[in-house]
Amino acid sequence: MALGDRHQKKDVEAALKRAEAAGLKVRHDKNKHRWGWVLCCPCNDQTVVYCTPRNTGDEAKKINEFVRNHQRCV
Ligand SMILES: [Zn+2]
């Protein structure tokens, strides 16, 4: 991720860092309340990331689960 693409919520930012470290792609594509995506290129799956999730813990958990499901793909 380029500088300035950080997520404002620390929990979510940490989860995005883990996703990148696992080899998944993090795309910052802000549109209204959407922050961007976490993508798994090999199987073409993706999960949306919100800017201001109601519960940052849940949002981070969703990303962590996605990473767990897809770290074997990359
Ligand atoms: Zn995958």
C-alpha cells in the first residue's frame, strides 16, 4: 500500500497489514463509506472494507478470516 492509503481505524489497518503480509492485495478505492477491498488474485475472491465500520473489531475479524481462508491460495 502506498503512503496515505492507511485505514483510519487502527484495528482495521493492522488487519490490512496482515493481509498484505500474507500476499493478498489491498486496494484503496474509496467510494462513500467504502474504503476499498482485500483481494485474492488466484481465486478472484474479494472482501469489501468500510471506512467507518459500526464495529472495528468485527471489521478486522472479517479481514482476518478472509486472510485465513486465502493465505493458501497465494
Ligand atoms: Zn483465494
